[in-house]
Amino acid sequence: MFELQACVARQWTPQIGDPALTGWLTVASYGAAALLSIAVWRQMKHQRGRAFWGILIAVLVFLALNKQLDLQSALTAAGRCLSRTQGWYDNRRMVQEAFIGTLLGVLVLGMIVAMLALRGSLGRNLPALLGLVVVLGFVMVRAASFHQFDHLIGARSLGVSNNFLFENAGLLLISLNAVLHLRRQARPQRMHRA
């Protein structure tokens, strides 16, 4: 155990994961999406879908912290060290594929559970659910660190990295859905006062 910790410490040190302006803008996007999601969650007392927004808040806050703490790099370093100490480093592709397959299975299962939980209100929450799938899919691709995907998300489009565009597209869907929820909730209150 101590040998594994020492190995990870040699390969990973806590630091700002993405110090560029786009990295901080993405953290701000996570924060904005989380704050909007909190507002939706608070307004949805006793309504179907409230648990979804609560889980969404936790995921967004964790991913905002992870964006700059770069915790997946620590996980990658731990996997690399473990594979070397246990002697299966040469077969790591098979383990990586199993890991990604498991994550994909969890993502699909989570989406099915979310769709069932949102039964009756799926239409009102679908953009946020799709946004969550985009963000988690992006995070999975980054965690897998397959060179083909790294090349794609490292390329540039519209003057910024695809990395920035993919991640923020999902966050934008979540934020837009939250704004629509908040506007829908505010409309009956305004009509009631009139």
C-alpha cells in the first residue's frame, strides 16, 4: 500500500488542472449550472423530478471541483502504478476497455433510472438529462485517455478547443433547461398576483 502511494505521489501532484482562461470559464459554467439547478430544486417541492435535480447538483459541484483539482489524473496514476506493481501493465488496454465499458454501462443504467424517475415530466427535464449525458460522456472520454479521442477533443473549432465546446455544450443544455423551469414556475405566480 505504501509503495502504491509513493508511486502515485511521484506521478501526480495536486495542482490546477486547467489554468487557461477556458478552464476557468468552464468552472464558472459548472458553477452557474449548479446554482440554477439549486434554484430549480428549491422550487420543485413535492414535484416529480426534484430528486433528479438534486443529483444533478451533486454531480455538477463534484465536476467543477474536479475540473481544477484534476482528480482523474490521480486515478490514472494509481491505475498505472497498480498495473506495474501487479505485473499486468502490458495488458492494460484490456483493463482500460473493461473500465470504460463499466462506466458506459453505469451511464446507460443511470439514464434509464433517470428516465423512469422522470416519468410524466421527462419532456420538461429532457434538455438537462441530455446535457448531463453529454458532460458525463465527455468526462468518460477524458478519463479513458485514448489517443484517438484525445486528438479529437484537443483540436480547435470556432477558435477554441473542442474540449471546451463539448463540455460546455452539456452545461449549456442544463442551464437552459433550468432557466425554462424557473420561468415556468414564475409565470403562474405572476398571473396569480394580477
